[in-house]
Amino acid sequence: MKEPENVCNENIFNRLYEAHGKPVWRFIYFKCGDTAQADDLVQEAFIKLWQNCAKVTQEKAKSFLYTVCNNAFLNEVAHHKVVLRHAKRQPEKTNFHSPEFLMEESQFHEKLKTSLENLTEAQRTAFLLNRIEGKKYAEIAEMLNISVKAVEKRMSQALATLRKEIGNI
Amino acid sequence: MNTKKMEKDYLLHKWLNNEATPEELEQLKTDPEFASYIQIATASSGFELPQMDSGANFEAISNKLKPVLQLHKPNIFSVVWKVAAVFAVLLAGYYYTTTLDTSVKTEIAQTETFSLPDNSEVVLNAGSKIKYNKKNWDNSRELSLDGEAYFKVTKGNKFSVKTVEGTVSVLGTQFNVFARDGLFAVACYEGLVSVAFNDTLLKVSAGSKIQIENGKLAINETVENHSPVWLAHESNFENVSLPIVIKELERQYPVKITLENVDSEKRFTGSFTHKNLDLALKAICEPLQLHYKIDKNGAVHIDAKNSK
């Protein structure tokens, strides 16, 4: 029987930071929309992980980090607008779009961006975790410590709000 | 209609979860509401976030952890050290107090009776001091005496009384030791004591007494009594220089005595009581043809009768 190893080991701790640092940071960013605050909270979460390293096994480390962030976020007052940037990652299927189409498309993106930024924190976090991070509902539920049904509800609400904001397309 | 909507909702979430088949997606797109959801959702995926500076944050974490770690570890140790220090102090205190010599001291006109750890009895005459070690008593029955004391020693291993004048060792007996101002007198009332002084070893048997003056044996004779007379509140001297007698008098009575024009070589044999100063002065002065008077301050002046 192998003892479940705790994280009181610099190598293990570094590996956990490599694996979870960025996702946790983005998770916080979806919530607060402030890079400085995301930096602070991600640092705090990992410091707490190290301080409690004896009590946290490697398997529990991930959920520990998200729990700490969730709790920290409950205490945070300052909520900022999320600043998103359109990456144009979508593959260009065609090169023969009309200028009008391109114009419309860029207007659409602009509107969508504003609408996303205006979503409530709960809707936005769930929606962007799914859309940008590609997380499944079950993962989101675990991260936010809510049920899958609640994630579904937030997703539906987010889509409905966005559609209304942008106007029927 | 409602079940249709519910079915589409189900498909939408399935698609958002990346689990829908292309056919299901096509089916969703037939509904304009869901088509727009899919367009919004697809476009949303094209957004990007600011990037975390992984290195800078890790450095910040490390920097914040350093003082925490440094504070943490010494804290644990300092607690251990504090506990250890308390124990060390307690232990040292216990050791110090238990190994510390016990001393018994009497003031002028006061005698003290006490028991040693082996139940040997000691009666300390006035103005004397005894020092011994309780802790080590079982191993070495040894005490130091300055003054006069009477010992009733329980049978056992060697019992030693150390004085500046010499050492008295016994096995189990009753004896008296007087050691002051160059006069060393040992009287044995039961058993056998050995007296060591100036490289000389003398055995004093029951009912004998020796008196050593300035390192020389002066008297070796028998004693009549079964215990020293000072236990009966009397002092007894035999051919002892006057100053020693006067000093003893000063120990038994709280008075200051001055000798005027008196030959300090005068020697006294006899006894005086501890209960009546006038009687005691008479007992000393009359045989030596000395005159005494007590002034209004209570001080005693002794001078030679013929000098008047």
C-alpha cells in the first residue's frame, strides 16, 4: 500500500503550480476580471496550499486550490469588468467574405464582448469556463462547488441574456 | 412544443458539453433561437484572456513563503526551546535545592535540638553553626561544625564532625564537641570516638574527655556526667584561658564584657550557670580574684581586684 503523498515537498508543489497555476488564475479572472486581483488570489491560494501541505494530499490539491479561491472571492468586494480580447481563433473557412460581412462580423464580436463583460459573475464564470476553457459541466460544477443542474441553468441563462443583448441575429 | 423545447435544451447542453453528434447539431440549427445560441457560443469561444505571468507569480509566492517558512520553523523550535528551558530551570532548581547544604545556626543564648536524616540527634549550643548535606547523608555522614554541639549518633557507618580544629569520627555514640578559638574539646559519653587533629589520631572512649589547645593535647581524663553540662544550662571549663571563658559567657548572655587590666593568661576551672548572669559572673570572678560591675547600659566590666 502506497501512502497518499501530501504536498510538503518542493518538487510536488512546483509540479502542482505548473499544472494548476494558469487554470486557477483564469478561473479567478473569469470571476473578477482583474489581472492584479487574479495574481493576488492565485498567490494566496498556493501559499495556503503550502501552509496546509501536511493536510492536503496530491489528489485533493486541485479542489483545495479552487475552494480557497472560491472562499477568497466571497470575501472580495471589488468586482471588475472582465476585459476580453477577441483572438480570431476561428479558422478562416473562406477568404471571399464581402466587406459588409466582415463589417457585420466585427460589429457582432464587439457587441458580444460587451455583453459577456456585462454578464453576472455566476453566469459569466460558468459560461466562459465552458466556452473558453472547454470545461465540461461536471468539471465546472466541481470547481464552483455547485450541482451540474445549476451549471446547466447558468449556461442557459447566460445564452438567453447574450442573445437578448445582442439582438436577434 | 414544450417537450420539443426541452429536448432542444437537452441537445444544446449536450453540444455545449462537446458530446453532440453533427446530426444533432444540424437538428438544433433548424430552430432560429438555438441557431443563434450556437452562433453566440461559438463566437464566445474565440475570445482570449490576458495571460498570467507564471514566473512572476511563482516568484511572488516563493518570496511570500520564505518569511512564512522562516517564521514557522523557528517558532516550532522556540516553543520546544521554551519548554526545554523551563524544564532545565526546574531541574537545576531541584538539583540545587536538594544538593544544597542544610545549615542550622544558633544565636546568643539559644540552643537548638534537631535530627539528622538518619535520626541522629544533635543539640547545638549557643552561637554555633552546623552544615550538612541531606541528599548525600546516606553515603557519607559528614557535617561541619563551628562552635559546640552534642551528638547522639545512630549506629551505622562512619559519622564525621569536621571542625577547623580537627575532625571527630564515630560509629555510633554520644559525644560532645567544642571547637572555638583554638580550643578543641571532645567528650565521649557512649561508644568510641576518634579525634584527628594535626596528624594525630586519638581514640576517646566512653566516659572520657580530651581537650586540645592550640593543636596540643592538654587534658585527657574521665568525665563523670552522662551528658554535657551545657545541656543542663551550665558551662564547664577545665584549665581554660580566661578569654575563651568570657567569650562563652558572652554567648550565653546577651551582654558585652570588657576586661580591664586583667592578665589574659589567667586560667579558669569551674562552671557557670546560663540562667543568672550575676551568679555566673560571681562563679568566674571570685576564684580568680577579679572584680566585676555592670553599668547602666548593661555592659559588664571586669578588672583585677588589686589594681583598684
